[in-house]
Amino acid sequence: MSRIFLLFWMSIAAFGLSACNRSTDARPPLPEEITAVVKPFYEAVRRGDQKAAEKYVAPGFIDDSRVQFAEMSRILKDAPRLAPAIQQRQGSGAYLTFAGQHGKMWIISEVRVVRYRNKPMIEYWDVTTADKAPELVTHAQDMKRFTRYALMAVAFAALAGLASLIWMVRNRTHIIAPEATIETRRVAATVRNMEP
């Protein structure tokens, strides 16, 4: 009965450890204030509403944004929703890479969000198409796979160590506590003479 109990707890531990740190959303989260700028900006670009999109673009970049707006709006309109793939912090802003696969083509959008007069605004944005996934996305997927295998190896090693410790305690108790034996030392009894 105790071996079944041990096997039960080992299997629970194995499945429990393998389920740890698994996120339902593998994409990095965006901070709320950056999302408050980037999400409506992309919705305006997708609709082709240049005036609404320019509300979120920093004044120094508006002219460059106007030049490329029509082409990039067309690319995003035809593409599926892009998901955030990489987020890198840069000072008080962030550099975001969005990626999505449309057939055999990858649509990649890069956005740099900075603080302008203590308000997050888009300083730079670009939309491109490519035949393969962005290199950073590929490396991020490889690192996730490597981390998953490393965590499984650590969990297996911990369970093997725990199982060997339990086996040792149950079967090799003399290693932990020596067997009790009766001492047979000779004792000499002396009596002192108390008389002067």
C-alpha cells in the first residue's frame, strides 16, 4: 500500500512540476499606457484613418508617417491581426515588434514608443513583409523550447533525487541511524572508604 502511495505522489509531483510556469498567452504583455497608444493607433491605420492615427504619433515624426501611411495601411488592412512578438525597454519608452503570418508571407511591424511631454507617443513605426519569420522571433521561440526542456530535466532530477532519498530511508536505515546494539563494556566499581 505504501508503494502505491509513493508512486501516486511521484506522478502528481511530475505532472504538477511540468505544469508550473506555463502561460496561456505566450506573447509578452504590453504595459497599459503603451497599449493605450499602440492599440488605437493600429486600429486607425487598419481603417485607413490618417487623422486619427496622427493623434498618437510624436510631432517630429508626423511628416515621415504621412509619406508611408497609405502603403502601410494597405498592408495591415489585408493582414491578419498582428500579435506582439518582442518587447524591449528603452529608457522611458519601448521598442515593440509585432508579427503575423499571412499565407507564406510574414508581416512585421515595428513601433518605438517614447515619452513626449510626459505622454507616451509613437516616435517611429514601420510595416514590412518578409518570406521568413523575424530572426528575434525565431530565437525567442528557440529559447522557450530550450527553457521548457531544461525545466523538465530539473523536475526529473528532483523527482529522482527524492525517490532515491525515500528508498534510502526505507531500505538502508543503518546509513542514517546505526542499529541499536547492547553495550558490553566492563565497568569497574570502586568503593571509597569514608572513615578517617
